[in-house]
Amino acid sequence: MVKQSYPRIEINLQYLKENVAAIVKKCADCGIKISGVIKGTTGIPQCAKMFQEGGVYGIASSRLEQIEDAINEGIDLPMLLLRVPMHSEVDEVVRLCDMSLNSEVSTLELLNEAAAKQNKIHNVILMADLGDLREGFWDKDEMVKVATRVENEWDNLHLSGVGTNLGCYGSIEATADKLDELVAIAERIEKEIGRELEIISGGGTTSLPRVLLGDMPKRINHLRVGEGILLARDLDVFYGLDMSFMHQDVYTLKAEVIEVKDKPSHPVGKISIDAFGHTPEYVDRGIRKRALIGVGKVDYGSIDEIFPKDKGVEVIGASSDHTILDVEDAEREFKPGDIVSFGINYASIVYVTNCKNVQKVFV
């Protein structure tokens, strides 16, 4: 077996647990419980454990194997499947998950059958599409009718509540008015079934600004949070929120320098396409000192999602297995064998934690 030290992703588990606890408390103060989304770190059990120790209500993922890993790690919390179930996996959904998000009658029928075979009651959250145009009922009259069917017809399903997703596809902001629409749908359903729903799930990290700004509709009592715990970078960069109470350096990507040379900053010869079929634009800055590191796009995704921690170092490009740094203005001299550290975004966390070529080190 090949032994290698780099590239590596260093994960500060204590920082992660403190981030979980901070968001859990902020939300608890508003009467909201959190299902911690572990898919951002590919469900790494050690990270999932920090969600539990940080006090989340439950664990959530769109991948059943990640939920199973969490269960095998000894995490005894309500498990939620984030992605609408596939027909082919309903038996496993019922076996592994206490609850799932749903928007299709045929899938609900199969879940009911699977739950009956396993002698279980499976909890469902019906999803409302409020304009982001991913999963969920667009016709709200249909949603209310399906809710009454879950309540009255399918003996092995329990209608736990309703939910929505905002921002992941259609970039629709989770405003207070938008979330009021979800509350209105919940109250329509409650009137039809004659009882109060346990869960009104107001989305994920994109709904956290409502908590932090103090204008979350009062009946929203559940969120599904991943990035806002793992990094809290989006809330800072895109929403302008003060996230200084959170650790934004839970994850550090480290890679080794394999070449340092002075070279032209513009390719020499006829420009065609790169390894990914694109034709990038290159700026001619003359001869510059460049460092190659032994990590590439197959490891972390996009160069726009990694951020050198050394001042004066600039990521200027990458291929599958190499990343090119401009180190002309760096505050230190680089040589082969040196290590370069990077902060990373949510998208890169998904890549690096899922890549077997990137070592995972817990600090």
C-alpha cells in the first residue's frame, strides 16, 4: 500500500464541535432544533461524532451509506434522508432512516409498504417548492391532499411535518416572507388533519440569516445545517454577517511543492484547449517565479475554492494533478519539499474529503 503524507486535509475536530454547539445554541434560543448535515465532509464518522457531541437534534445526509456509517459509529440520533428517496432504495431508507423528505405519491406508497414489511413507522416531511424549483410540491392544493393521505391512509407512515429548500438551485433567498409561506402551508395542513405538525423545517444554511438577524417566523422550528457549521464562510462572504463567533478554519488543505522555477506568465505557442476542454485567458506579466504543488482539480474541484494562507501567494491555474502558484511576491522563499496551506470553501471540502488520494488527518 502506498504511504504518502501529502496532499492532506487537516480537520480540527474541537473547532468543529465548538461550531456545532454555537449554531445549536443560536437556533435553540429561537426555538429551532438542528439536524446536522454531514454530507459536506462525505459523512466522515469522526466529524459526524462532533455533530452529536455539539448537541444537534439529529443527523442528516443525502447519502444512505453516510447515515449507515454514522449509525455504526454509535451515533444514536434521529437520522434524516435529505434527498427525496429513489424507488430502488426505499427498503434501505426505512431500515436506516427515521425520517425522509418527500414530494412524490408513488414514493410514499412504496415507503409505506417497506415500513410495513419491517414493522416500522417511517416519519415523513412533505416538501413545498416555494420558487427555488428543486424538490417539492408546486401545487399546494395537491400538497394538502397528499398530507391528508399520509395522515389517514398509510398506516406505516407518520406525517411529521413540512419543509422547504431555498437557495440551492434557483438562488432564491430565504426571506422571512418566503418562510411565512411555508408556515401558511403548514397551518392549512394542520386545519385539515386536526392536529399540530411536529416539524416545520425552514431549509438549511441559507435560512440561518433569519436566525442571526432575529426575523425568523416563530413557527419555523427545524433547520438542516451543514456549511453554516462546517465553515460559516458563505454567511460571511455572501450575506455580510458577522461570523466571528465561529471557527472558519476547521479544515486546512496542505500540499507539497514539487517544482520552483522562473517562467513566462503567458503560455508560449499556439493556444488551444486545456486538459478539461477549456481555453482559459492568460495575462502576460513577464517572467515570474512559479511553484508547482502536487495536488490538482481532481482533488479539490476548482481553483476558485482554495485560498493560500501565505501572503503574496496566488493560485493562477491547475490541471488534474498539479496546481500552479505565483510566488514572485511571496513573503517566504519556496523550494521543493515545502508545504503550502490553504483555506477551502464548502465545495472543496466535499471534493477533498471524498478523494482517497487526499490524506485525512485529525488535529
